[in-house]
Amino acid sequence: MIGPGRPLFVLFGSSIVQMSFKVGGWGSIIADLYARKADILLRGYGGWNSRNALEVLHEIFPKDAALQPSLVIVYYGGNDAMQPHPSGLGPHVPLPEYIDNMKKIALHLKSLSDKTRIIFLTSPPVDEAMIHQHFGNVFDKHPRTNESCRIYSEALVELGKQLDVKVVNLWTAFQHRDDWAAAYLMDGIHLSSGGSRVVAKEILEVIKEAEWEPSLYWMKMPVEYSDDSPYYPVGPDDKSTINVSDHVSHWQVEWMDHDDLKL
């Protein structure tokens, strides 16, 4: 453990999570905004489904850990929603089992600490023509369909209501514009930088609106090493320095709203 201790956010899921730290990815956006406020830990595994997640759940999130996460953002569903392969192999998980698996994940994470918060992300929509264009016939025997992603997403939203777990419905969030596939997907499945921006925006809105104590919203969290320092840039009076510990960079301003500007 590298000190000083501060809140820990874990991103847990499949390739949508694994790829989130790439340039322009939603994980990198979150990590930038929380740079002096929380540690963002990536636990993303391409190709995984909710069965894979259960196999390592207690290893990644042990109940006896000295530091428990303040927030876990979980994404599984896109691979689970793929159609069954004739061989019986592959990532498909029947809907009832998928929901049961996600329930087990949520209940385990809730048991870690009474301060551990959870956000589920649903599968984003997929573009079947774009998938075929990028992957050819690879998925012909166990296709990924947009309708299946919708069904699994809606079921996860309902589970979130039952368990009092926040859920971001990406399947719905992406489709506020007609050209959502071109704008938000890079290969029909995975997110472009535009898609990542939608994910980051939705996550931040959930965190800001949540009545969590303490708040985990980036503009309301304490800054690490926030004291004045004589080594900071010298101010215009030539007698004092400018405390830059809580400085918001120009590229971060777009993630603020009018309320944030008043803080």
C-alpha cells in the first residue's frame, strides 16, 4: 500500500473496462478528474462474462482486506448476451443466470463495508453490420445482437432497483442520437472516445446525484496535500505563492456544471 491512504475506486469488468484506460477512455477520464482525490484501480478482463467474474470475485475483493473500495464500477453483460454457440462453449450466459450472477456480485460487494458503493453499467448497444465489417465471420455461430443487449440491459436495471444499486443504462444513453454507432463505437462493440465520454458523463452524474456520505463526487472530495507551499508559483504580489493543489485544468472544466463553478 502506497500512502497516504485515500479512497479506492475499482473498475471491474470485461473489455469495456480493460480498454477504458486507453487515451480518451472513460477510465482515463475518471482517473484524471480524481488524480489527487482517489486511486482508480483497473480490473478489466477482455472476453470475460459474469461466470468469470464470480470465479475471482473473492480473490479481487477479499472481505479481510485492510482497505475496502469506496466505489466499485461493474460492467458485465455484453459477452453474456451473445447467442449460444452450438458447441456449448463460448461466453453466452442465460439471462436468469446472468441476473443471479450479478446479484451475487452486488451482495458480495455490499458486504465488504457499509461505505462501499456500487455502480453497474449495462451493455451499450451494438451495431451488427459494423461488427461484421470489423470481425468478419468470427461471430457467425454465436452472434451478438442489439436486441439481446437491450434485454440484458433492462433486466440489469430492474435488478438494480431491487437491490438499491445504481445502474447506468448505456444501451439507452447511447441512443439519444441517430448516428450513435458511428459516434460512439469503434468496431460495433467497443467504445470510441466519443462513447467513452458518454460513459464518463453518465457515471459522474450518478455519483453527483447519489446521497452518499461522504460524497464521492470529484468536486466535493478533499484534495491530497492541500496546504500552501512556499515552493508553489509566486503570486502577482511577489510576497506569496499560488496554491495549485485544487487547480482545475482547462480540459477538466468541461466536466463541471454551473453548481461546480460555485464550489
